[in-house]
Amino acid sequence: MIILFFPFSAECQEIAVSEVITDIAEELAANETDPEGASLLTEQLYELYEKPVTINSGTISEISRLFFLSDFQIKSLTDYIQTTGKIVSLYEIAAIPGFDRSVAEMISPFISFGLIADNIPDSLKWNNTLLTNLIVNPGERDTSLSGSSLKFLTKYRLRAGPFEGGFTIEKDPGEKFFTGSPPLPDFFSAHASYSGKGVVKKIIVGDFSSRFGQGTNINTGIRTGLSLTSPGYMSARNEIRPYTSTDENNYFRGVAAEFSLRKFDLSIFCSYNKIDATPALRPDSSYTYIENLYRTGLHTTSSQILKKDILSETASGFNFSCNLTSMKIGMTWSAIMFSIPILAEVTDPENLYDFNNRKNNIFSLYYNSLISRILLYGEISLNNMDNFAVVQGATLRPSDRLSINVLYRDYAREFISFHGNGPGNSSHNNNERGILGNFTFEAAKHLFISAGCDLCYYPWLRYRCSFPSMGKRYEIRIQYLPSEKITCDFLYSYRHAMFDDQADQGISGIAETISRTIRGSVKYTLNNCLTMATRLDYKVVDPSGNKGMLMMQDIIYRFHQLPLTFWFRYCIFNTDDWDTRLYTYENDLLYNFSIPALSGEGSRSYLMIKWKIGKFSELRIKYGLTTLLRNTDITEDKDELKLQLRLWF
């Protein structure tokens, strides 16, 4: 009530970019519970906001920077500009086949209607951006860790016309800041790049990420789970880009280049990087081998420190593609060699088909083709010319109000790709065969109905499952958008999974779990300064019958006469066990994304403040508190304080 009657005038015109980015990232990462993956999404969205797409350029390469659009939408938008001419407003985009008002509003912060002529040289004016994060958990103290409990992150980026450079420094809680000889930050990444408009499209020296085709061969960039009612998977994208994230193992370090001549594109890369792994010694001490790769990036204890940068990885490859009138075809080859052989523990049947070698070669062929209102796309990859991965999808637009998607994938149990992340349900692209289908239908003005089904079969053993198994997912979603200020969302989700039943001794039995979730949310903008959102979740897991509930209220307020913005959330939850846990997506520091898993009985709240200091700096402070009720009169509090300072000049 105090906010509603605050004396300041509610006539702000500031675009709520932060909320738009959070909404898009939440849609794309609907099935992700990994904050690192979601953070990468938000980082690329903020980069798009800082360097918008020149929509009227009419080129596929430029419009494809809107990576969250489907190939059908990109092709439809490109054809419209080339045949009709320049677009002058969002209303015009909403009328293009494949688009509607909600999609037009979604892309609005990331596009520019201007047109940059190719014969005008880019300005060499320097633009610098420095961002520093500091995260502390005030109530936690652990003297057994090797370093302080602070989490520290610094990113610096320099742009001057077609040239760009920067570095990233990170220290996780419990790690030492400087390690090694010579002493360097626990994680240090740097790059320099050039982007051109002629034959040489891009050159990167240092750390970079890349993605080609459907990503089954190479994809160190964005990978999202298969969403049934939102655009959680994307068709073919080819790109190499500077690496600015904080995953300490899944990136390349070396040189990459991209060339373009008429309808042909060529990308090549070469990398030498040191990654984390778990070493072991043969019983006869004859040689050292690697038991498994260590992916967490944490180096807080003596055993974890011994795993740091112990394995050298040499990677190289190329991608060649040809853009025809209504079809794009391409091929990708990659080779990876390790300094120490990797030998899986074959005494465990689950690891029988794991990688046992020093070298891994993958060859891929892919295509996408637009025939009238049907988009076909697919990819086949061969691992050492033997084991395969197949992806085939189709998008149909029978009418402007209806969109239908079908996706089939088949990953052999022996298929291995260390830097590949194609569409699928598991974190590793192997031992999976499934088919997904969904549709989105504009049933009436402002009313959208989406539904989908995914059937997946796992031919071999997997984590917590000592037998071939199946999984099923169904989802129905209804969205009502009566105006630009109100969004109503209702979701019903069904999940079926199979796991080991450890109730009896001896051979594990088969346990099947079914979870049903109902979620309703309303987001409403009372004026240009005040936005509120209310959400309710209810989850039931069978056969246990355990339940989970969540109620949440968000308030976002932007002052008209002060350079301040507030984000506030209060959430209460009550779940019977870990299986009934519920996830919530939170606004966080710039380029960050928070996805806490709420389990037990308690509350979760946070307050974040953004203060724009003058024209060249911004300060964000976030304080989050999770309170758990352990007994009738005993509570446990977990708090977190985050600070971020951003400078640009």
C-alpha cells in the first residue's frame, strides 16, 4: 500500500529490459536447473541489448543474432524485408507470418530500425565496460576450505569499431584467489577479436565458444532442454564468439576464424586448453590414466586442487556451409586428443560404453530447408566413423494462428561428444532415443493455447537406473494477453520417470514415479513505474502421494525522479520431500540468473536495488534470505549478499 500511494509521479518511460530478459531466459531455460546455463542465456541477451540487431539489414547472418527465434521466423522476416522493404514499426513485425504481438514485444529491446550502410566505416571510438561482483554468505563459516568464503567475479570488455577484447576473472567460495606458479586467479579467461563485413567475417584469439548445426558435434554455447510449450530448442545456428562465461572446462582456447564468400561460409578453429580431471595410477604403477573428467570447477579442498588443469586437451576442426535459395547445407569435422588416456571403470555396467581412448573424431552433416510454410532441419554425426547421433525436426505453419513442431533424436549409447550439446533431455548426448511434438494455437484474440508431448527411451543403463528405461512428459499451457499491461499464464505438467527401487536388498527393482504440477501466474503493470506478479504452484508425486506448494509475490518499482529501481519477492513453500521440490526464477545481478530449488517448509525472499550513478556507472545490491522450519519452534536461516558495480566509459 505504501508503494501504491508513493508521492512520486508514476510516469517513468524507462524500458523494463531486465524483466524482458528474465522472461525470455526463463522461457528458453524452462527445463534447466543449472544456473550456469541460464546465466549464459541472460549474458547473450544483455549483449544483444547493448548492440541491437539492425533488423532492416535484411541479412540472415545479422537477423540470426536473435538466437531465440526459430529458423522459420528468421527466414520469414528476411524474406519480408527483401520483398517489401524496410520495417518501420513493431506493429508491422506482428503481422509477418510466424510472428504475433507477444513475439514482436519480446524482440523490441534487441532490434534497431536503422540501417547501417556497408560503405560507412565503423567508428573507432573506444567503449569500455567494467563489471565486478562480490557475493558473501554472512551466516556461513567453514574453516576447512582452502580459501575465503567470498565469491568474486570481474569482467572487462573493450570495443573499438570492429575490434573487441576483454578478460574474465572468477573465484568461487572456498577457493584461493591466486593459485599456481606464476600465481594467477583461480579462473582467468581473455580474448581479442575482429569482426569484418567482407570475406573475413571474424577472427578470435584467446578463449572462444562455438556452435555448428544442431550442436551434436560442437556446441560450447547455449544448450537448453526440450521444452514442450515454449521455444526451448532452436534449430541450426553457426557461430564462433568470444568466451565471456565462467564454466571452467567447456570452452576453447586458441584461434578461430570465420570466412564468407557469396553463398559459402567457412569456420576453422584450433585449441589447446588445460581442463580438470581425476587421475589414477594402475595397480602395477605402469602408467597414469584419467578416471573421469571433473566438471564442477570448484577447487576448495586438497583433493579438488589436485584435479585442477591436470589434463591437456588439443582440439581442432572446421565447418563449411552453403546457403542456397531455400536450403542451407553444411558439414562439420572436429578432432580432440588428450594428453593422458581416459579409461572408464568397466566393472560398473553403467560405464560399459563410456569413452576409453585418447582421441575422438566426429564428422557431421546437417541441413535446413524452408518449403512454403514447412521448415525441415536435421543432422547426422558419426563418432570415429562408427557410432551415430541423428536429429530430425520439422516446423509447420498451416496458418498464421497455428504452429506445429516435431523433433526426433537418436543418440547411440556409444556416441561420445565432449563439446557437443544437441537437443535432448539428458546432459550427455548419448543413450537416448525420443520423439517430441507440440503446437501453439491462437484460439482467440489474445488467447494462446500450447500443448506438447515427449516420449523418450534409454536403451542402456544410466544414473540411478540399472535397466533400460522410458520417460514421458506432457504439458498444456494457456496464455491470455488482454493488453500490454496484463499477462495471465496457466500451466499443467505431467512427468513419468523410472529409477532403481532400493527398498529390498539384492538386485534393484523398478520404481516408477509420476509428478503432476499445476502453475498459475498473473503479471500486471499498474503504471509505467510499478509492475507486480503473483504465482501459485501445486505439485503431487505418486505413488508416494507427497505434495508441494508454493505461493509467490513479486513487486518491481522504478522511481520517476530518482535513478533507483527495486525488485522485491516474498515466497512461501511447503514440500514433503526433495522429489516435490519447486524451482523459481529470480531477477539477479546483471548477466546473472538465479534458480533456487525450494524444498521443505519455509520462505524465500529477496530485495534487489539498482542505483544508476551518473551517466557512467551503476550499482546493484541484492540480499536474499531463505528460512527453513526444521521443527515446530526451530528455524534455519540461509542468507546471501550480492554486490555489483558496473562502469562504462
